[in-house]
Amino acid sequence: MNYFSSNFTLGILGGGQLGKMMLYETRKWDIKTQVLDPSAEAPCRIATDYFEQGDLMDFETVYNFGKKVDVLTFEIEGVNVDALEKLENEGIKVYPSAATLRNIQDKGIQKQFYKEHHIPTSPFKVYKDKYELNEAIVRKELHFPFVWKSCTGGYDGKGVSIIRDAEDVIPLSEGACIAEKLIPFKNELAVIVARNPSGEVKTYPVVEMEFHPEANQVEYVICPARIDEAVAKKARAVATKVSEAFEHVGLLAVEMFQTEDNEILVNEVAPRPHNSGHYSIEASYTNQFEQQIRAILDLPLGNTDSKVGGIMVNLVGAEGHTGQVVYKNIEKILAMEGVTPHIYGKKETRPFRKMGHVTIVNKDLNQARRIAEEVKRTIQVIAP
Amino acid sequence: MNYFSSNFTLGILGGGQLGKMMLYETRKWDIKTQVLDPSAEAPCRIATDYFEQGDLMDFETVYNFGKKVDVLTFEIEGVNVDALEKLENEGIKVYPSAATLRNIQDKGIQKQFYKEHHIPTSPFKVYKDKYELNEAIVRKELHFPFVWKSCTGGYDGKGVSIIRDAEDVIPLSEGACIAEKLIPFKNELAVIVARNPSGEVKTYPVVEMEFHPEANQVEYVICPARIDEAVAKKARAVATKVSEAFEHVGLLAVEMFQTEDNEILVNEVAPRPHNSGHYSIEASYTNQFEQQIRAILDLPLGNTDSKVGGIMVNLVGAEGHTGQVVYKNIEKILAMEGVTPHIYGKKETRPFRKMGHVTIVNKDLNQARRIAEEVKRTIQVIAP
């Protein structure tokens, strides 16, 4: 198949920042694209050959969009899987496949999948609604504390809560959920696995999510993770096993816990480019977006090694600010060494909305870490 | 000035590959752009907020286009300078300035400028037309061999000839030209200088153009150049002097000769991102296109150092092939280590047309050089 400057068309469901960064790569290789997104203001509205506004969960919309492309992918899990399945049956290549997405979209099914495939994960139970959950608590089958996760619709920390007492249960949503054992962990790690239809597999180095000591929010994604070589090796092996179990094609971001006794437990996966891989644009030989294109088009996978150490800081809307965004002090961080801001192009900021990210690269990872702290202290996403 | 996700608009005259690669950076920072190009099929037709088809040499077209933007730049020298001047007078920021471009556009004026500013360059004479040139030869004021350059319209090796005898004079064009002394040189080098309106200046490392031993064509651009540190230092100093003499804003690519006795002579300059800086996308902390945006928007300049060694190979149309392009064996070069092809998006190939380039990066420059040779042997730009 000839993808370059040809009539071949890649369809992308979702037109957010992940799609936008994927389009840098399709432009680099002059691959024709079309994008579907519910918002007319989506970051992907330009740089694609054809942009369509429409509902990603609507069967007809996704099906009709998919019929016009040669290969279909997505940058968000919330898409109509029935439509993907029908498209596959009619000969459109869908990567990752509808079957893979079905195993991932619902967190209950995803956890069950790990259990069946002997993939290490924290003990859990699935409840079909809040009524059942409450019952389990009352009957003392389920004990505080535990981690509650909504089976569907979770994103960017939404749909996940640590439940310490009865009070915490009250605000939880009604739908199906899982309760997981709260595991004390030393590190939260992630590995991105790339796999193409021919079965070639490559893993990126292990990254580490460094949390704010008080706010309990991820502050820095650090590559490579500051962990033992043996633990890193184990994490990459577990991630590979997960990718192969799902028969996944494309990128799979595998989020994991390193427990107090150095066990690796799979937390959850995302079948697409991932926030934890953004550092790769500046730091890796092959960035995750190029790798995604290589994987789904069955091209040879690129080198996943890093040229330099990389740290990523999310740019989220400041508390108390809603409206037309301004990136205050961005010119100050541009003067710092090895600093690259990425602006996603959302015009309105809201508290905690992901508006962009900043990558800091340096041959010395400790130096990068110090500059990252300075970046975080300096730039502000506000609506003045 | 707030450039990011704002109403600020950057105008770009010319929509070829250089503009296209500049648009990766404006997308990354969500800077609004508009592009003018004579071709409706220009590589910049997408990824810009607004594309206009029109003649870059037409006063009215350029003037009317420029009136709609806040800052105006160009990715090709062949634009109407009178329109730029009028726009400047009316308060539009034009970078590089009309005055700088006037000193560069005409090679006779450019050479004269070097002489007046004591910038080392090969001895030359300007002739107002071919009649005058012939007369100088007949009167034996001008001796074979010499280098002939058309004062205007030269590009990608066109408009330059080595004249060894009377026979070689016959095909030359009629217009104004210069005759330069043919200087034997060891190396052809280039340095890209970035300068912003505040006067901050940074130079990229010296690159080396490696020629094919028989065809006398540049085959590889190699960064860093394999030359003595003292020569590299001198080359960067000369390039800085050139940039300051022109009071240049933006990127200035300075092409130079290293003579047999290690003198540096300025050959010519390009006031824009340049083929000799393409390696920077993969190899440098700040690629030349991001640097160009930083410079013309008076943002702090980025680090010009390299993360890894970089080599660039041009992808030009194969001889004997005209028509719908195919990049034969591109999947083979994608399997080689550290190899990134860039496809400009021109649908038709013609013999020697620049269709793209390939960057090879590696911590070991010699290894990169070996892979570059393999790349060149493998990929073919054809019309099957």
C-alpha cells in the first residue's frame, strides 16, 4: 500500500490534542486524513484534509464516516464500537480493533480480562450499580478503604475515588462500578507498547509519574523512571504481555503500580497515544505519534530509545479562571534551557482543563527536573 | 503581545515546503496564520488558518495580503519588496525587513554589500547584461575559468555555472550577472544565524555539505561539520558578522567556503529557514522552524545545540520520471535506525525536483553517515 502523497485516507475518530499531534506526523508524511469530532472548534479542525463535526457515540455518524476511509483509528475510547465492528466486517481496517476496544472501554471487563490472562492487577470486584455496591458495604463484604472506579466514562481522574468511609460513598454516580483493593505503592509507572499488524512489538522506556506531595496530583512525567533496572525490565515485560493478550494494534499505554515489595500491578490501559508519552516528541528517536502511524499502517516500528532525558508538565487551567485563555509568562519559560511548550488550541480555559503541556529535555535528568520545577512555578494558564 | 491561542495573525509569503514545516510550529503553539502562494496545490494549503492563491511578485496581491496580518514573513526571496516596504511604512512588522531583502535578492548588490562591510568573499565583478559580460571576455578583462551567477532568480543550483571556456558562455541567460573568481575549496560549509528584533543572536553549529565525488552535487548535509574547532569558530563568527551587517531579523543561512588555507569566504545567504538546517528537526534542541518563529515574534531564542549527530539527504525526483510520485522502498528506510523521511506533498515528480528529505540521527556521526549512504542507495522517487 502506498500511503505517501497518495489517495489513501486515514480516518481519526476524535479531534482533540492527541489527534492534533498525530496530524503533525500525517503532514510530515503527506498522508491524507479526515477527522470526526463533536466540536467545530476541535484542535484538529485544521491540518486535516477533511473535518467533520459529529457525535462519536452515534452509530450512523461513525459508520458513515468510516466508510470513506481506508484505515480507521481513534484518539479517544468513547466511540461507537458497534459501528467499528460493522466497518471491520465490511473490510475497513480498524486499529485498534473493535474487539480490543470492547475489552478496554468498560473497566469491569478490562479488570476481568487481566484476571483471565494472568496479568498482575489489584484484587477487585465488579458491581452492576450503586445499589449493589451499597449492599456489599452493608453486608461487610466490602471494607473501607477501597478504590472506586466507574466502569465507563472515566477520564483524566474523573470516575475514580478513594473511598475511606460511608461519607465518601454518597457523591458516587449510580452506574456500574468496580471496587479495588487500595494498594500502597512506591511509584506509579507507565510503559507505551507499539505493535503493528505483522506482530512487531516495541516498548518505550518506563516513565514515572511524580506526584505533588500534598495535592496527590501527577506533577511530572519523567523519562526514564528513576527506578532499578530490574524493576524497569519487569514493567516492560508486563506491558508487552498486556499488549499481546489484547492482540492490540497501535499504541497501548499501560499504567502500572510498583508496590512496596517491587511487584508490578497493572492499573489500567489506554489504546492510543497517551499523556505519559508526550515527552517523546522532543526526547525520543521516534515520537509516540509517529509510532502510532507506523503501527496502524503496518510500517516498521521506529527506535523507542531516548536521545536525552525528558520531563513533561501538564498545562492545566488555573483555579478560579474561566474564559478566553492567556498563557502568562510563556515567554519566560521559552528562555529556559530545553523547554518546549505545546498549546492545544482550546480557546476557553476552565479550572483544571488540560490546555497544553511543556516538555523539558536535558542530557542530565536531574537538571531537567530542576528546570521543570521552575517551569511549573512560572507559567500560569489564566483568563485575565 | 499574546501570540498563543489569540487573534494575532502571522502572514507567510510562499507556501512551499519551508512554509509547511514552519506551520508545524505555529500549530504546536496555536498561532493563527495565513499563507499566500501562486499554487492551489501548495504544501501549505492545509494546516494554515487561511490560504490564499496569488502572485508573490504582484504588488497589489502582496500588499492586500499583508494588510490583514500583524507580522509578515516569507519563505522564499522572490516576493514583491515594494509591497513589503509600503506595509512597513504603514506599521505592519515585516521580518526579515524589506531593506534586508533588497540587499540579498540581487546577487550583485549582495556581493557589493559584503565588500562594503569587509566581509570575506571571493573577488567578483558585476555585469549589467550578457553583452557587457561578453565584452569583458573579449577584452581579456575576464579570464576563464570563472563562476557565473545570474543576479536574480537563482534557486537550487539554477542560475549558477562554472564557465571554463567560450562554449560555456553560449547558454547563459541575458540578464545582469556576476563573475566570481573560481576558488578551490576544501569544504562547503553553512551556518544558520538567528536574530530577534531585541538583538539577541544565536548561531547553529557549522554544517558541512558533502559532495558526490563525480556528480559534483551535494549529497549529504552533515552536522556537526567534520572540521577543526578553530575553523568552526571562525565560520560562526563570520556568519554572525554577516547577520549583524544586514541587521537581519529571523533566520539567516550563511553558505561559506573553507579554502585550501583555511580561510572562510562567504558564498551567499538565504534570509529564511534553509535546506542546510533541516537536520535540526530531529537533531537540535530547537529546530530551525521553531527558531524562526521565536526570532520574528521577538521571543527568546532557543538552544541551538544538537542532541545527537544529524545527516540530511535530499529526496529528489529520479531522472527519467515525470508524473504522480511514488516513494519506492520508503518502508525499507523506515526500518533503518534513526531515519525520518519528510514528504513535502508535491503530487508530481520531475527529474531533480526536491520532493522531500530524509534525516538520519545517531549518537555516532560516522554510524549516521553509513546509514545515510544506505538510505540513498535504497529509496527512489519515481513515477511508475
